[in-house]
Amino acid sequence: MSSEGFQYRALYDYKKEREEDIELRVGDMLVVSKGALLALGCPVGTEERPSEIGWLPGFNETTQEKGDFPGTYVAFVGRKRMSPPTPKPRPPRPPSAASSRGDSECEGEDNGNLRVSLFSDPEQLEVASLCDGVVRFFQELPGPVVPPALQMEMVNALEDCAQVLRGVTSSPACPAQHGLTLLSLVRHLARLCLQSARNQLSPRSLAEGFSPLLFRTSSAPDALVQALEVLITSELNMNQAAPALPPKPAKPLTPVPSIFNNSTALQDSEWYWGDISREEVNEKLRDTMHGDYTLTLRKGGNNKLIKIFHRDGKYGFSDPLTFSSVVELINHYRHESLAQYNPKLDVKLLYPVSKHQQDQVVKEDSIEAVGKKLHEYHLQYQEKNREYDRLYEEYTRTSQEIQMKRTAIEAFNETIKIFEEQCQTQERFSKEYIERFRREGNDKEIQRIMGNYDKLKSRISEIVDSKRHLEVELKKQAADYREIDKKMNSIKPDLIQLRKTRDQYLMWLTQKGVRQRKLNEWLGLKNDTTEDEYSMLEDEDDLPHHDECLWRLGNINRIQAETLLRGKRDGTFLVRDSSKPGCYACSVVVEGEVKHCVINKTHTGYGFAEPYNLYASLKELVLHYQHASLVQHNDSLNVTLSYPVYGPQRR
């Protein structure tokens, strides 16, 4: 029994984020029943605009998976009569050179080295070897990847679009494995083109190199190169412009059956702090009671880091993993001792360090009093920072001296070995000469030989003594090296705490509207003698910063940013997309050099660091730091975002 449905083609890759989702690869064909769309309340005609629907429940004909997929990642193909999908295994991935023929498979089963190589990490191999393997793979296939009968269809389809070409490769006349192999290769070649600045590869050059391997024909070779180039260019454009995912529909929470309440989401748990550094963990747990945790446990005055393993949907500290969620695991050990896991950790998780707690560091109630306190904390921070820098210099110098001494001791060992061999040689031949000179009565020569031998032995003793003296110095210096390391580690938490406290006072004053000039006075920073041209504008609305086109440049890299800013005056800046997903980067000229800093995008807003991620937009952030210095986030960035890179550069 068939029913009416609609067919879609995946335009972008999608890696599923929920259990009910299905993964997409570019070119996958998907079907959605008409009844499923009606159940979502979609009016007739909406099926042709999947981006307006949001998430569609359907079936991936390529992978045989059923679930939800984002409508913004697919394109409507047409109507289709469909029958309920029957469960069947996913088709095998494109064949390797060894699996393309039966006799190769038999040889592979008997070849132990081949089986081992299948599990080796390809990243450990040389690029040349991998490339050679890919080329040999295509050369050893029994026939071309694209059947000859379809090659002329691809040539004829050149005047149309890449979608038509993809339709040719996914037609019934083309074996499924061949079509998937071609699309997998095209995706990889497109990713290579994304790095064209480094590898100098273009869609055209790659098409010219791989077309003979894929088509193996002498007819219309230029047209087939063009066909492959169109496919690569199409894939490249889709990789560069993946749209945003539609909002996910709310799902009812199903509590996990347990004697404790485990239905709380991990992100909502007060004790889950997400991705914070070890130093921040140490600061949060300082002077707390035994049993506190933030995925870290306080025991015996120290912080014990315990890794939580996740495998096959289960969590735990060690095998067997028995907990269905991190929340269930934590709830269990709030009532049971961790001695079950480690006898040395006889403690329960009693007192969570809550991320919802907001420490009220600023106790003063007047701006002047807070400013004086800021000045005190800044002086303490600078003093502690100088001490840390001094220790770091000593640490580096001691490390170099230790290395030099170790090298000298090795040289001494080699020198002693040479002298001892020379001494043995002289001793062996001296016996013969001494005996001869004794018969001749030549006491003078005997004394000369004995004198030389004694000098050689004396020299060896001196070298051995020097080596022992150096070893004693090395042992003492190694102890000093460890002591310096301990001091640095003890200072670092205090340094972090002082900086955090200073930053909180600075943020409090900034939120109260204190101008940068006054903040600079409390921080001991020099103010320019002349007012900034932009700050002299009577109306802030006249600032060029309001025109985002002057400073927001989108997808450019660090090198391109440095080229644009080179030679500009201090305070000239731009904002670009960061290599860190979901973030942006600010590039700014400071003391003639271009510096870069990450702009975080969080649920609270944009900002350079916690707890400053407060701004609703990038423009709002830029307008704030037009008059507020970045020095509060980095001591080497005593600059404001004064001049957009494409704005007026006044002197």
C-alpha cells in the first residue's frame, strides 16, 4: 500500500545532535509523507519551502535511517509515491581497492599485515603515501567510477546546473557504490579547495588531475574536466554557506527511573560549570569543605580530578559503567562514599559549588571608595605579577643552565673514555719499551715513558674530579629548579584571584558609567594629553562605529587582517569571524603591532571574557570599547577601539 509523499535532497552535511535526528550528507535523498506534514499543521504548498517548516520527520533513502532533519539543509525535489520503509541494513561504504574484487578479499583475510593496517591511524601516515594510495585505488578499480554510458549525459548536462549532474550520478543506471564514491571524493576535493591559500589548489586543477582517473575516456576530455569542476565548485559553495539550524521543538522530559531525581538536565545542574580551566577550578574550590566538586573533588586540602567515562550511553568512573547520566552518577555519590571507586577517597559529594552563586566582591557603596580599592588591588596584582615574572626568568635561566651542564657531563664522559683508551694503549706498549731500555741500561728513556704515563693518569683524575663537581652542582641546581617551580605554582592561584577581583571592581565602575580617563588614573596608566578625535564628537550617533561595514569584515583570516591593519595608527581595528566555532575575533593595532583577541558569544551576550559577556550585539560591544580600554582584559592591550579599519584615519 503506497501513500503520497515528498522527496528532498540534502544540500549540506548535518551531524545529529539529538537521538531522534538523522545525519545528512550532501546529496542524500529523503522522503516525507504527506500525512506527517499535515500532522505538523503545514498548509498545502508549504512542502515546497522546507525552510519554513523547521524540522521535518522523514526517511533517508541513502542511509535507510528514519528521524527528524532540518528543513534549512534540504531542497524540495518533487512528489513521490512511497510505501512504508522496511528495516534493512545500511549500504556498505564505497569499496576499497582491496574489496573491489573477490580474489583480493580472500587474500586480505589471510594477510595479517593488511588487517593490522586497516586499523592504523591515517593521520600518522605521510601525505605523499596517502595521495599515492588514493591514486592507486582509482587506477586498480576494474572500471571507471562513472560508467561510459553516463559520461556523455554529464557532458550534455554541463549547460544546466550541478544539481542535474548530481542527478545523473544518482540515477538507476549508475551503481550506488560508484555514485557514493564520486560524491565522497568531490566532498574531499572541495575541502582541499577551502585551504587554497596554503596548498594553491583550485577546483580546475583538481578536476584536471582526477578526471582521467575517474572517467578513463578519450572522448570529450575537456568537457568531463569541466563537469568535475562544476561538481567541486558546487560542493565548495555549499560548504562555505551552511545555513542556521531551525529552532528545535520542545520535547517532554522523561525522568530516568531512580531512587533520586535524575531528570534534571546536565546543563541545568548547579554543580555543572562546563568548560572551565584547571586554574579556575582551583580558585573555586580554595578554602571549601571536603566533599565540594565541580567535576573535581576537594579532599585532604587538595583538588582531585576524576575522569567520568561515557560509553554506550552509560557513565561512570570505571568499568562497568552503570549510570544512565552524569546527574544520576552525582546524585548517587551524594549519598554513597567514593571509597567504592577509590579507597583513598572516603568522602561524599556533599557541598556543590554552585554556578548560580554570585559572590558580592564589591562591598563599598561609593564610586570613589571603589576606585581606591581598585587602585590597591591593581598595585597588589602588579607586585605579584612582577614576582611571578622574576621567578619565570629564573626558571628559564636555570632550565638552560641545567641543560648545558647535562651536555657538559656527557662531553666529560666521552673525554674520559678517550683518555682511558689512550692510557690502556700506552700501558700495553710501554711494558715492551721499558723492558728493552732496561736491558740497554737507558734509565732516562724509562723515566720519560713513566712520566708521560703518570701525566696521562693525572689528567684523567682531573677530568673525573671536574665531572663529579659538575654533577654535584647539577643536583643542587635541579633541586633549585623544582623549588622555583613550586613557588610559581603557589603564586599562580593568587595572581588569578587578584586579577579576577581587580576585574570585578573595574566592571562595577564601568557599569556605573565611570569614564576611561578616571579608570586610567586609578590603574596608574597614562592618559593622552589630547582628546581622541572621535571622543570629541558632541553626539555619539556621529561615530563611524555605527556603520558595521567599516569594521565588520566577516570571513577573513588572521594574515589578511594583519595585512589590512599594517601601517595604521594605534586603535585601528576590525572584527572578523574566528576560527573558533561560534565566536568572533577582534584585530587591533597596539603600539604599531597588530594584536588579536577572541570575542565570545554566550547566552548572556557578546564579550571578551567572563563576566563581561554582556553586550547584545557586536556593535554595542564596539561602541563600549570605543571609550573603554582593553587593558582590563589583557595588560598588553592598553588601547581603545578608536578607528574602524575602513573609517577616517585622522592624524
